[in-house]
Amino acid sequence: MSILSTNNLRRLSLGFSTLDDGFPGFELGDFAVLRGNAASFLSFVLSVRSQLLPERGGLGSSTVFVDGGNLFSPYSVAEIARGYDLDYQEVLDKIYVSRAFTAYQLSSLVLEKLHSVLRRTRARLLVVSDITSLFRDRDVPKAEAMELFMRVCSKLAQTALEEHVVVAVSYFPDRRSRQGLFLEAILFGKCSVLIKLKRKSGFFTFVLEDHPRFKPFTADFETVQAHSAVFHGGVSVGENSSIL
């Protein structure tokens, strides 16, 4: 069996038995959109779980986290890591974070630097947070924002397949404008997996809305192992965290 076919069998599971039967996890090559008020939380969970060994539902891998919404929380990641009995500082050291504050910065990170950084870190998970917000900035001409966003989404889809990684982006819908609807249409047209997540009073609603191999379904569950409460243990992002 070739290395490529072996990699393609690896999955990043969510770690909840309620979901694993209907959705065993993300496969290398998936471009997943996580939308809803629990999307950030799940992106943190995946960033931790990716470091687990494959027999525990992970990828045995570090994570590259492109933070487009200034949402990355080392405190939340640390709390989740503790829920898996992992050393939170070691976990944070294997999450390579780069923050983008403009659509141009995010586009540059994705279009120009991802290939080299994924190869250098050997990461098998790429997370992009709040992917559309910077492209809705009034300081960016609409036509230019849309053209850049199309290129970014195409590159992410291409990267997932060519680099054999899981790409997961968090998305918070803004349907109040035609531009927001247009960006959503581009994103949904490029992704291969679409998941809606809603969190309320410690319970989560998971909706698999679109998938090339699994049927859509909805599941409600309570999370015990990991939650997004702030960890008060004095967490700092490691020296290796910014690499892009």
C-alpha cells in the first residue's frame, strides 16, 4: 500500500460517540466549512484533537491556524487540552498561529505562503477563522474583495487535495447584504463538507448539511471532555506559534 493511500484513510474525528456513527470524521483532502455560533469552539477542539494519535481519532499532527477574525484563544485551547489529559503548553507549541488584520494580509497568507509552511510544519490540519469578515471591510472595494475571496477559496480547496490536509474554516453568516450572500455562495460552492453548529446552555446541535459521502443528519449532544471556559492557569502562546 502506498503512502498516499495510507494517508487518505486517516480521519480526524470529533470525539463524540453520538456523532461518530453518522460522521466518522474529516478525511485528508476535505475542505470543510463550520458555520454557526459554535464554529470557533469546534475549530479549537480540532486543533487539539489533530495532535492525538490516529488510533485515538487524531492525525498525529500539528495545526496551522490562520486567524482571520482575531478569534484564536490559547485559554480555550488549553482548557480543551486538559480535558484530554494533554500538556497544554506542548499543545499550544504545535499550533502555528498567524493573525491577519486585512483581506490583503489573509489573501497573501493563503495564496503565497501556505505551501511552504505546511511542508515545513508537516501539519495535517489547516484552520482559517472567520473567513469572510475581512472581505466585508468597507475599506476594500467590493469588486476587489470578491475577486480575492474567490482566489482564496479556490486555493484552500486546491491545498486540501494537493497537500493531503484537512482544511476547516469557520464562517459566521452575514445575509444582510448582497456582498455577504455572494461571499457565502462562493464559499459553499468550493467546500466539500458543510456543517452547522449551534451551542446553547452547554448543549450542541450538530447538523451535517452537505457531504460527498455521508447523508445529512442532525444530532444534539452535551460536551463533557472539552468546553470553552477560560483557563486561568497563565497560558501563553509558544515561541513557535507564529510561523507564516
